Amino acid sequence: MSVSPTLVLQLIVNGLVVGGLLGLVALGLALIFGVIRVVNFAHGEFITLGAYLTWMIAGGLGLSPFIGIPAAFLSGALIGWIVQVLFIGRAMERPPLDSLMMTYSLSILGLGLFSFFFGGDFRSYSAGPNGDFNLAGVTIGLRSLSVLVVCIALGALVIMLLRSARLGLAFRALAQNRDAAASCGINIRATERLAFSLAVGLAAVAGALISLIGTTTPSVGDDWLLEGFVVVVIGGMGSIPGALAGALLIGLLQSILGYALDDSWAKIITYLLLYLTLLTRPQGLLGRAAEM
């Protein structure tokens, strides 16, 4: 099989789009685990929330799907705050298995609600950018290009927040040592709520972007959640740089292997990579302790 440079560039671009979406999903998972020490199985339902909200805005109201991006973030952040206050925060005072089962129960509840209100139909919309962008023989749809740009911008903003802003420093302090953070005057409970709220907002934005280039179903978030867990484990649980690096690696791997073999083999090799990572480097590629 001959492979031209143009084809390689095309596969890289396709992989970057998938990797960007996986990066947003993994950022939220890594942030929740790093700060709160909770594995959030309900994360997929927050992705689905953003997808359906954007579908209603673009498909139902006929407005631009880009309105769905801030709407999804604000709605997700608000719902995330409520869920953390009512459920996650209380479960954290109990054994770790209780918080795990709490998020799993919320996931099942959310999936049931989406199925009840929207049914199992595949939903999409025509509003938004259409057409292709061509550069040096590489073709990328304007929708995919929009997704990539938004993912890069949001990823950069989150990194800036964590590295410089006061809130980001509080997140990092809590991830490294909760007792030391509390002794420095950091409000542990408020910081946990803000971290969970931000992570859920990012998940909802990921859902909004997924609806722009794909179809929306009650299980669309769960499909991305599984690969999001693969990304954070390979990158390093709780590691933001690891989550981003893992997302790009998996996105490129699936794009290239999906072309060279097929999508099924791409999935199989991805999970083999997960297995090898757990065997040889369980802390992940860039993970050390709980640093963000």
C-alpha cells in the first residue's frame, strides 16, 4: 500500500480532531480525579447533555450551533455544581466505593432520562458551517475545523488557568496535599465544587462539539467516556498534561490504524496499549504522584 505525504497529513488532521475532543473529555476526568479523587462514571451523561442542548438550539430553534457551546458550558457547570453539592460531596465522606457507585447510579439515571425524553433516534442538524477547507491537498470540513479550533482554545485556557490563576493554584494544591492546602487557608469544599463544575462544563462543551460533527443519541456520551478513561489512564490519572498527551496519541493512533487496518482493529490495539501501560507503567506516561 503506497502512502503519499498528502494522505499522511490528512490522517494527522483527522486524528487531531478526534484527539481534541478526547482531550476535552479527558481534561474533565483528570480534573475531577486529581482534585476530588473521584472516578466519575456520570461524565458521559454530561457529554450527552451538551449534545442534546446544542441539538435543540440548532435543530429545534434554527440558531447557530456555536451558541450551544457557551450554553452547554454554563448549563453543565451549573448542573455540575448542583450534583456535587447534593450527591458527590456527601458521598466523599463515605468509603471510596460509595462515591464510585454514586456516580455510576447517576450515569444510569441520566441515560434513562435521556432515553425517556428523546427516544433512541439518531439526531443531527444542518445549521452551522458547511463545506470544506483545502490546503496543500489536505481537506478538512469546516465543522471539523471549527471543532479543532475550539478544542485548542479551550485546552490552552484550562492550562493557563491551572498554571497561573489563583483558582488553578488552589486546584493544584488540593491535588498534591489536601491537609497542607487547608492549612494555607484554601476552602476545600468550595474548591472541590468549582473543580467539579468546571469539569462538567468542559464535558458539556465536548458534547456540543460532538453534535456538530456527528449524531446525538442517549448513549453518545458513554461512547466517548470509555475512550476518555483510556486516555487518562495512559496519560496518568490526575495529570492534565498527561490527559492532553494521551488524547493526541489515541486520536492519531485511531486515525492511522483505522485507515491502515479498520476501526475494529484500531480499538483493539488501543486497548492493548492500555493493558501494556497498566502492566509496565501503571502511573501513566506523564503521571507521577497526584500532580496536575
